[in-house]
Amino acid sequence: MNRRDALTLDFPKQQRQDFSNTARTNTGLTPYSGQWTLSEVQHLLRRAMFGSSKTDADYFLAQGMTASISELLTAPGSVPSPPLWTYASNYADPNVAQGQTWVTAPYDGQANGYRNKSYKAWWVGQMLDQSHSILEKMTLFWSNHFSTESYAVNDARYSYSTNALCRQYALGNFKTLTKLITLDSGMLKYLNGYLNTNTAPDENYGRELQELFTVGKDANGVPFYSQSDVIAAAHVLTGYRINSATIASYFDSTRHDTANKTFSSFYGNTVITGQSGANGANELDDLLTMIFSTNEVALFICRKLYRFFVYYEIDAATETNVIQPLATIFRNNNYDILPVLSALLSSEHFFDPLNRGCIIKAPVDILIAMCRDYNVVFPNSSNIIAQYTMWFKMAQYLAIISQNVGDPPNVAGWAAYYQEPGYHELWINSDSLPKRNQFTDAMIYTGITGSGNTIIVDVVAYTAALTTPDDPDLLIQEVIDRHYSEDVSNTVKSYLKNILLSGQASNSYWTNAWNDYLGSPTNMTYYNIVLTRLQAMYKYIMDLSEYQLS
Amino acid sequence: MKRRKFISALSAATVLPALLDGFSFKAFAASPLLRALASSAVNDHVLVLIQLNGGNDGLNTVIPLDQYSNLSSARNNILIPSAQVLSLNGTALTGLHPSMTGIQQLYNSGKVNIVQGVSYPSPNFSHFRATDIWLTASDSAQVLPSGWAGRYLDYEYPNFPTGYPNATMPDPLALEIGSMISLAFQGPMAGMGMTITDPTNFYNLINGIQDPAPNTNYGKELTYIRQVSQQSQAYSTVITTAANNITQQSPSYPSPGTNSLADQLKIVARLVAGGLQTKIYMVNLGGFDTHSAQVDASGTTSGKHANLLSQLSEAIAAFMDDLTFLNVANRVVGMTFSEFGRRIISNASTGTDHGAGAPMILFGDQVQSGLVGTNPVIPSVATVSDNVAMQYDFRSVYASVLNEWFCVPQPDLNQIMLQNFQLLPLIQSNACVTGIHELNQKAGENLVWNDPNPFTSSTYITFKSKGGHVLLQVFNAEGRLIKTIVDGEYAAGTHKIWYENEGHPAGLYYLRLQNEALQQVKNMIVVR
């Protein structure tokens, strides 16, 4: 035992609970028909969107479950306008004027660093400004699934186009998306697909297409595909190139391997007939048809969706009652994504109390969600420099706590979304947890400043919008209900009340302070009395471990 | 390697950011001041603040026996029988509530200083606002965003919290025990105190108590995060280590759970003796808001207030005994404060309403024992709005403690206290100002008076200066400063000034003289 172990074990080991046998549920995909209260609404919104603001929660509470899920599963009518160039004071991009988009402009080595910033800022902006739709959550899911790194791609136009593709097909057809990703210039560059030729086959994409994107690696250590399948797939995929001017990919038949490709027994010993000329590009369809005819694709994707939306542990009951029926739905719908999401999010399994509050929030589920929950006001599009500055600030804070959007650690995406056995727990460590608290503390007390702009939580305005802000008991209960998945002990509530009452016994002290403020909202003394107490209360609530759970 | 162990190993390799009240951490650079302090014994001085939440009734705590007959007309239903008032060595005029035997013994053995009539001009009667004033050391009408202890710690450790903990200061600068999040520790740039992120967490660290989590996936993940939280609190190890260094404490403490203040102070003693270099601790005792039933119907010496004072006295006595037992008595000074005193006149419901001036009690082997100030003057016919007048500004007490206990040079006090406050002789070892014996020598001397008194529109005020700065103020019965007559240097000798009552209503007024450390308060009465 090393020294650190000794220190760690110094903590109450005798009381450490054994969670190897936690309560399990046998519920499946039967549609949920129970109560529709704030608790259910928040559970759904926190997982399908970023956070659960009071406005959104109240809106969906009134809608009822069926209409809520239907609306969440609808993509917004319009495609977001692309990211803008706002860095003229740093560098004069000869191809892009200030305030114009750079996504179709020629590559410029010096501009590219700023374009990457712009891309990341813009993506954060999409998440912050999301509509009542699961689209942004699913865009994150697919961007993580078909992971590329802007640092490695080294051309922001490609990174943007990959992201735009994931957003366009986020609620569409997975097989189509897989084909388009295979042909995507960003992915061709990232996994060397554009260097994969008949004379120098490159196996990189051929492997990840199977291992990470479709069938998965193995079941209980027994591999699905073999190395020969990687080689065969690589040969199918020879010949794709990128037009660096248009950044479109194209098929160059002279680089394509026209020989037949033979696959292993996992794929039923399929032979894809080599084709020459322009027809060589058709082999991709044959490859995808073969891959998507296995049972594993649907199972693999449904498990990943389950871990993203429900919980990372999949026990035998869940495999039988949830994963396999979902996979059947996926296959029966020819890999349309929406029927799967609909079945999962409407199920009694999803709303089962045992499946609530057990996801450790990803950084975006802390930072983006906090800003949305508190209606934090960002600079608007009338000042794009300020807007992109503050959006990028958020991207930087996300990176500090290990979710650098646009630059996941590798092609597998963020480990917390896939790495056994810890999964979501990997988001939390003794470095990231204090930093999460520092961010929420800063947003409560000082705000975050960049280039003269400040974003800050207005705890007084937030409180004023709640149901009974003048009653400390009801206020605390509502704040707990809106911040946590589960209720907390009376010890915590009395602690929170102690903050509001400054240690006094009677509720009237808070009530009077609040009413004094309401009666004279411009009186700074009254304002400061409620402000300092509310700041301390919200800080405390967000510093508690419970706030890290969704 | 098990996953949990792997994470622990990662933690060891990482420079842990401090999980403090603050959020942005400034880089530490050793200041000359810090080096100077580090090499002096002064650096190990500790201050323990005891907040009495609710507003303590000072007149039933430190009882002015020379005002007894006026007190008995003003608050007969809660008055402590004079025969039961605990006597203090060296004075027959002032005594303590009969519940305070522990503090009486400490006083009589030279370890307690009582500052009389502590308040501030225009006192506020709202718990919240008054508490904020005491914690921030602001003027009555001023809102300050930082606390006085936070400003001191920022002055002393100017780069905190970046780079902390470090070899020079491995421990939290300030620790709060109990349930208050104190504004007092808010520094100008960052929180200077350690905030415990779980109400039972502090006790967890020391006593190994863990709230149960449900046996669900939620409970499993919650427990995981809590474990990381404990591991990542930068100071959890030093606190645990300090606590574990002490295995035996004085047996004088009451049983755990019977006196929350004693429980808190016991932890403080353990941490101080265990080697924690933390400068300031905050503990608290609530329930002093005694509007009614302050005393029992069966007798004024028992009831709510008697129980509170008993807990206070018992806790401080046990704590002092423990500090001696643990050989750290020379390092610790304690100080009580409350957001206000209570009204002179009692309520029919045997309680008292929010008031103004009240005593502060300092204790420790190093305090300069005795009474500072005189007994408050109780009017013969008190009205409902009459309050104990201010003799000393509470910020004078803070400034004196900073100067005499934390050895902040007088010129630097302004940057912490934001104004110049009179220094009082509170601490023995570093008496940089007039000794308490001088106050005692002058105690019988008439330093200020007015004639005629009572008066209708004008009167002559006579005062004696020993030289140096003189402040002459008039307060109304509520303690509101209505006039500063003199604020400047006056040569030694007797001075006479004409005072005009500028339309203030008939009633009781207080005339206050401050001359360096000396001060005196007299009644002025305006009649029609």
C-alpha cells in the first residue's frame, strides 16, 4: 500500500457502502404511464437537452408526456447559420471579411487557429441557444461517436463540415449517416482515408468503421470481425480523395483496388466483387449492406445510446428487456434513429425511479446546463465579437474540466462515454471536481469576464421567478427540487435555511428581508441582504455532490 | 490496479487545487511581511471568534450593579437578583449572570477582558443587516462586499489562494466550524476561509461519519462523488492529520451533543494543538433572540438566556482548560460578539427587543484582564426606545486585536479596517497603547460634562484632554450619532465648548468623549 492509499483509506472505510448489488429494475420498453410531474419532466429534459430551465420545465409540464417527447424528437425547422469570422483585430484573413463566415473560404494557415476558435465557440453557442429539441444532445452524441479532432484535422472547414453532417442527420438514418461520414472530407483526413490507395492500402478507417462506428470490437472478449475484415474493408475503401479547394471528397478510380474482397465468417464469408471505373464507388454500399446485415450494429448503437441517456451499467435484465427490443426496433426501421429514441425515452424503464439521478453530468451538462437553467445572458448577435468571445470562454472552461468540444482525446471520443468499467465516473476526479465547483462559484459571485463582457448568474432574479421566494422552507424545497434529482436530508435543508436566516430561528427574518427588497428593489442595502444570502445558498447547493448527478 | 486506486494514484501526482470558498486562485509569492512573521513567535497566534446569533442581552450578561435601582424599574420581570450576581475581582460595581461561573473564575484568575458598551453609530436593529455590519466592519449605512477577517487575511497572505497550500502556509487560513457561511471571511478578491461543502463534512473529516446513500445507482454515484470530494479538498489531509495528532483532551468538556459550542471549541483546541497553523476560527451559538420568555416564570436566573449563558461559559471554561492541558494556552485568544444587544426596558412577556450596545468578552492567557469602559448609564425613567449607549465602536475592538494580537502595525490598520479606530488595551503581551492601568487610574476622574444639565436649547460642554486626538460626539437614546462636536488634536488641559441643541426633541442624549484610548460617556437631558 502506498502512502496515498493510506491517506485515502483514512476516510471512513468502516462505513463505506457496498454498491456491488444495488437495487435493479426489470422494467422494459412498455410506455410509461405514471405521473407527469416536475420530477419526470426534469429527468427527461436534463438527459435530452442541456439542463432543465424553469421556463422549459414549466412548458413541458403543461404539455404532458406524449406531446413533450414528440416535440423533443423534432428537429428545429431551420439549419443554424455557420460560424463567423470575428477576429479581424487579431489577424486580417485575406479571404474572409469581419462578420462573414469562413466555412467555404480558402484555407489560410494563419487564420485557421482563429477559425478553430470560432468553430468551437459557435458549437457552444448552438448548445446554449438550443430549441425544445433533442437535436443538440444527439449532435453531441454523433460527434462523439464519429469523433474527429480539430487539432489533428487542422482545417476548421473540415471540422465544421463533419459537425454539420452530424447535426443534419442527428435524428435521421444511421446507415445514411455512416455512409456520409465515410465520405466526409474531415473524416477522410482524420483517419487517413484520403491516403488509402490500391498501391498503399491504409487500414485506419477500415478498422474504426467496424470497431468504433458500427459492430463494435467484441463480446466478452470474443472478437466480431477479424484482421482480414479490416484489410478487406480498407481495400473496398481505396480511391477516395479530397478536393482541397472545394473541400469535397471524390472517388478516383485509378487509386481503387478492383480485386474482389473476401470477408470472414462473421460476415458470412461475404465476397464483395471488385468493380472498376466509377462503379468502384458502389463497393461502399455493398460494404455497408454487409455490415448492417449483422445483428451487432443495432445492439452496439443501442447500448451506446442507453449509456448516454440512461445509465452505463447494462445488466442481464436490461439487455433482455431494453437493449434487444430496441435493437429490433432499430433494424425493423432500417436504422432510422427516431423510433429508437422514442421507444427508449417513452419507456417505463427510462422513467423508472431507479434510473433517475444516476448519470454523472458531463462537463456540458454542468456548464451549458447551468447557464441555461439560470438564464445567464450572453452577448447577442448585435455584437458578434463579444458573443464569440464569451462562447469561446465557455469552450475553454469545458476544456479545463475535460470536455474540449471539437477536440475529444481520440477517435473513440471521450472516455467517460465508453470506457469500462468507470464510464461517467471518469468525468470526476480530484482535479476536475474542485474546478467544476470553482466555475459554479465564479458564476454565482463574480461572473466570468472576457474582453470587458461579463456573464453572471443573477440569483436574485432567478429566485424572484420561483413560486414562493418569501417563504424560506418552500423556497429551499423548490430550489432543491429544481437542482437535484432526489430530495435531500433535513440536515441539508436546515443548513440551507440557516444560511437564509443567518442563524436566526424565525422564518419571518427571511420573509421580511425578501419583502423589503421587493418593496424597494433599488434599495442597495435591501438588495445586498438578500443577494449575499442567496449567493451563499446557491453556491452551497451547487457545491454539494448531488448537483453533479443528472 | 483497481480503478479506485488508480484514481487515488492520479490524485497524488496532481497538484491539487484548493477547494475553498474562493474560485480563482492567485499565485503565491512570499512577501517580506510574511517572512518576517514566519520568523517571529507572533505568527502562531490564533483568534477564535464566537458569534452569538440573535442579539445577546448584555445587561443581563454583564450586570451594572451601580445602576441596579434604575434597572429594576426598567426590567424588573427579568432582573437578576443582585445577591445572585457573580462578583468580579477588583470591582463591586459590575458582576456576571449567575450562569457564568466558568467565566467568573477565568476573570478572577486574570484571563478575561470585558469591553463594555460596544456598538457603532446609528445601530441597525435588523438581524441581517446588523450581522452584515459586524462581519464586514462597515459603517451603519455602508455596504461592504468583504469581511474584516477576510481583509486581514488578504493583507497577511496577499496572494491567497493561488499557490496555497504551500510549505509556508500548509493549512487553511481560516476555518468555520458549525453551520454558518460567514461573510467575515470574504476577502476583497476571494474567499479566505475554508467552506465545508457538506454540513457534516467537517465532522466527517475528524470523526469519520458518512451520511448514508440509498442502495441504488444514484446512491452509488453519489457516494463515488463524495469520496472524490473528500480526497480533493486540498486541506482535508492536513486537517485530519492535525486532528489525529491529538488523542487526549481535557475531561472538562460536557458530554458531546449537550453543548454545541463546547463541541465546536473542542475541535478548535484539537486542531490548534494538533499543529494546524490556521489563524482564525469561527464558531457560533444561536438562540439569543429572546423577545419573550428570556427567563423562566419560576425565577429570573433560569430559562432560555440562562441556559445560553451557561453553555457559553461552560464551553469557554472547558476550552481554556483544554488549551492549558494541551500546552497551547499562550497561542489562543477568543472573542465573543453578537449583532446587537437588547433594549433596556423588558417586554411584558419576560423578554427584550432588539437593542444596541452590549459587552464583548475576550478570553485567553494573553488578554489584558479587566473591564474596559464603564457601566452603561441606565436612565431613572427609561422609555421603550432607550438603548445602551455606545462607549466603544466594535471596530476598535477588531483593530486592537489585529494590532495587539496579530501585530498589524498601526499604520497598516487602515487598509483592513478602512478607517482609523481607537485602539484599546485588550492584549497583554503586545500592549502598544495606553495600558489598562491608565484607564483604571482615570476611572474616577470626571473627563467630560455639560452645564446646565438638563438644558433646553444650549449648554456648555467641558472636557479634559491628556493631549492628542479628541473626539466628542452626541448620540440620541437610540444610539444614533446626531453630532460630532470635536474631532481633532487638543493640547493637554481643560477645554470648554458651547453646544447648541439644533431642534432635537426633548429626551435623553449621550455625550461621548474619546481621547486616545480614554473615553467617557455622560447623560445629557434636553427638556422643553
